[in-house]
Amino acid sequence: MRTQKVDPENVDLKLFETFSKLGYDGASMQLLAKATGLKKASLYHRFPDGKKEMAQHALSIVEEWIQQNIVSVSANKNIKPEARLKKVIASIDELYNGGANNCLLRTLTVGTDADAFKENVNSCFNLLADGFADIAIDLGLSPEAAEQQARFINLLIQGSLVLAGATSDKNYFKNSLAKIPALLAA
Amino acid sequence: MRTQKVDPENVDLKLFETFSKLGYDGASMQLLAKATGLKKASLYHRFPDGKKEMAQHALSIVEEWIQQNIVSVSANKNIKPEARLKKVIASIDELYNGGANNCLLRTLTVGTDADAFKENVNSCFNLLADGFADIAIDLGLSPEAAEQQARFINLLIQGSLVLAGATSDKNYFKNSLAKIPALLAA
DNA sequence: GTCTATAGCTAGATAGAC
DNA sequence: GTCTATCTAGCTATAGAC
């Protein structure tokens, strides 16, 4: 196996960023090639099933990110739940660049091939909710209340990103993140 | 002027629906033609500036809808604010088909030509917020609190539509609508 | 005002040299 | 593994008959 001349992790990042910003239909192969620094044919070498595979790969990157930065952290009983919550909120702040970035889970649910991504998008939202619910339970909420609040946090984040993007006012996002601790208090 | 063989209002509706569902990049001229029942060339006759004008037109339809169903109703002092609120919530429920439909204001903010629609999308969100704030003030909230809650309602609606769409669970939307009255109580 | 036909281009995808 | 060159199909948009 030859050495890859372009760093795979950077390719991953650029695919994620481009699909997040432009959605599936808006992210053309030309733009993806320019963003990654690879020619189109090279992208097809890495992703033989084409653009759909690239978007699915971007989704899988998000799923791994959620596992590592939300689910694993949320389940770590060695850390106080308050501290875990602070960590996952900081991670989400970073993921969305303080509210400046779109969410891939949202942008991939609109377009001609939205159905192809729905299952994986749904499972990402479930993972996120599971993470928040884990912390909420350790903070003293009932499992039912924890799940309900965790789902509401997903809603707050998505709504704030839509409004922040549409109005260029990141405060929607910042304010929503700030509300989370109170929502999970017993 | 010859008679238009295809009802303009139905064309408007289909443009709105198609752009809402698929976004700007996903709504191809072919699909728009099929949806409206007009051939591509006929669509260009009605919208000489092409697809961008069609999307802007769909946006303007939404803006008019908001004026008529939210802003005007919210400002109508002849009706009790509680009743006005009920009406506008019912209208929003209808607009989004109980949470089954995407929001055009959201889908047009993602894609290669998102910048072209940002200003009008922003003004639609402002109109919506103004409507809710109007009612909130009449319900006894301070102007500052009214504006803050009205913006939060926009966020709730958008977030709930994203989650409802991604998970096929309309309860996200229904529950968010149900929360609105309490949010505007003095 | 609507249509058929088509121009001109870009899309996603592939072949084969290196 | 990456590239140039290219294919076909789809895209937006236009010309011109009716």
C-alpha cells in the first residue's frame, strides 16, 4: 500500500465541513475535490461508491465524534456529573464553532437523497440524547424526565443553530448552551 | 394577455412545497416542472430570471402568509390576546402540516446560493417574532421580555421541525406548539 | 402562454497513464 | 495512490413554433 499523499484525517474533516455547509446536493464533486485537495478520481479511489459513500463517511465521523466526546464522557462515573456536563457542552460549542457552523445531521436531512441518510442521522440524535440523559440521571432526574430533557436539549441545539445561521446572531446558540445545566437540574 | 392554463396559485403552492422539501439545490427545474404541471420553458416565461426568482417568489409567498396569518392576527386588538395566540398557533400547525413538512426558511439557508436568500429569510423570522411579541405584550409582558420569548418561540419551532423531520416523530413539533402559551404568560 | 427542441454547461462517475 | 482526460446524464436556460 502506497503512502497517501493527502492526510486522510484532513480529507475527513473537509468532507465533513463541506457537506455540513452546503448539504448533499450543494456539495458537488468539484467542490469536494477542491476542499480536500484531492482530484475527483482520487476521491473515487478512496470512496468507490462515490458521493453517497463520502456523505455516509462524513456521517460516520460525526457518529464517532459523538461516541468519544459525548457518550463516553457522559458515562464516565469517575467524574462528577456537573463536570461531565461542562465538558460535553464545551465539546458541542467547539463542534459547531460557537454557532457559526451548520449541523451535518440537519443539512443531510434535506435534499434528493435525504432518505439514504435518515437512519444514521436518527441514530446520531439518539446517541446525543443518551449522553445527556446519562448525566441527567446522575444528577438525580428520573429516567423518564432525563430522556425527555435530553431530547429537548437536542431540539434547543438544532433550533439555535438554524436561527443563528439565518440571522448571523450566534447568541441564539450561546444562550441555548447556557440553558442546558438548569434543564438537567433535579 | 392570454389565459393562464395553469392556476397561478397552484404553481405558487407547488414551488413553495418543492423548495421546502428539497432545498434550493435539490429542487431541479425538472422536478419543479413536474410539480407545477408546467413545462420548463413555461416556468421561465413566468419567472424570467430563472430558478433563483422562483425560490425568491416562494419566499415572498411565505412572507405574505406570515403577514396575513401571524402579523395581522397578532395585531388585531379586537380579539383577546389569548384567542389571537390560539389562532396563530393553529395557523403554524397548518403551515407545517403538523410537523411533517420542512420549513422553507430553513431549507433555503443551506446550499450554494444560500446568501441570495438570507436577507429575506431573516426578515421573515423577524416578522414572526414581531407577531408573537405583539401578543406577548398584550398579555402583560414587558417589551424586552416579549421580544426575547418571541425569538425563543422561533427557535422552538425550528428545532422541533428539524427533529421531527429527522426522527419522523411529530411529537417534537406538537409539544413545542403546546409550550407556547405558557412561554407568553405574564 | 405553453409547448418541443436544443444549446451549453456542469454534474457524478470511469479509464488508464504514471 | 494520484493524476489527466473523458464519458454520459443531468443541469439551467433559450429559441422559436403554435
